[in-house]
Amino acid sequence: EDQVTQSPEALRLQEGESSSLNCSYTVSGLRGLFWYRQDPGKGPEFLFTLYSAGEEKEKERLKATLTKKESFLHITAPKPEDSATYLCAVPMKTSYDKVIFGPGTSLSVIP
Amino acid sequence: NAGVTQTPKFRVLKTGQSMTLLCAQDMNHEYMYWYRQDPGMGLRLIHYSVGEGTTAKGEVPDGYNVSRLKKQNFLLGLESAAPSQTSVYFCASKGPPGLNEQFFGPGTRLTVL
């Protein structure tokens, strides 16, 4: 069965303390991966699409990387406004048009 | 552009009552989705649509029905609400087929007593 897991479940960082979030999946023949950000009380907001292993994407303090088995979201020198839940999602084996979401990592950045 | 909108934002139902959640998008997207989000379980797909007049079941369709009579609207119905349907419901839309991102609405928080 296709599964997406994320770790850690929650992460508290001091402002400026860099770290990484992990997204692991069991989908065979990975065909890309998405990262989303979700603020409390709001819908997820798209961050990145990674299309193949070895690819990297950057946006401000965030950098997403992809291997054949997992993806990392690296956060460099985070600020309090980076506090949110970060979700990853992978296309289902049967269709690019449906995705499986991971449970998310809740990030808190303390001033 | 408003993007994806959902109504209502909050609703409280009693067990056995029915209701319809409305999703509207102004991006001319073909694909539309309904998800539910529960603590620790992530987003789970309820039903989806690949175009006007089409619907299909997702991962957790039981107890829900959907309709897509107009391209811009996707309705989610609960015929007889149960406490297990207490959740936050998100609608999303996607443009072309293939590996393209989904755009989400702000969500509807539903409580079933």
C-alpha cells in the first residue's frame, strides 16, 4: 500500500537555528513529490514540486531535495514567520492526478 | 481572482441531519477534490472530479456524495451526518492533467454532535 510518512511530528527551533524535515514514501516508481505549507486555520499552500531524484528547489529560507526514497525540506536560519505545518504529497501509483499526503510536521520557530 | 472558496466556514450539525458544502473556483480548472483533515492523519481524499459532470470515489467516500454540475462548482453532501464526520473539509482544484500542484480553499470546520 502506498504510504507517506513525515518526521518529526513536531519541531521547535530557536530563530536562526537551521534544521531539516523528512518525508519518506513507499510508493513504488516515485514520479515526483510536492511540498505544501499550512498555516493554522487555513488551507495548504503550494511550495515546491520535485520531479526526479537529485533535484533541488529553493525559496527564501527553504530548500527541498529529493532522493529515490525520501525528501528533505531544509530550513536555514528560520524566522518566526516560518512557523507552520509542512506537508509533503506524492502522486498515487495509478494516477498523477491524485496524491497521497503525509501527516505533516508542525514547525514552531521561537524568537 | 478569488481562487478557491468554500462555504460555509463553520457548521454544527446534529447526528442524522444533512448538509451540503459548496466549493467554487474561478481558475477554469478541470480537476476538483474534496479532502478531510483529521489530527495526525493528514489529508484524505473523499471524492474528486476530472471535469464537469464527472465524479469518482477517493480513499474515504462512505457517507458522502458529490456533484459537479458546473465546471466551477463542486458540492459535497452529507445525507445523514455522524459524529465520525466531525472534521475540517478542504476543497482543492488543479489545472492541467499531470504533475501539477493543487490549489486549496480555506476549509470548512464541521462538528457533528
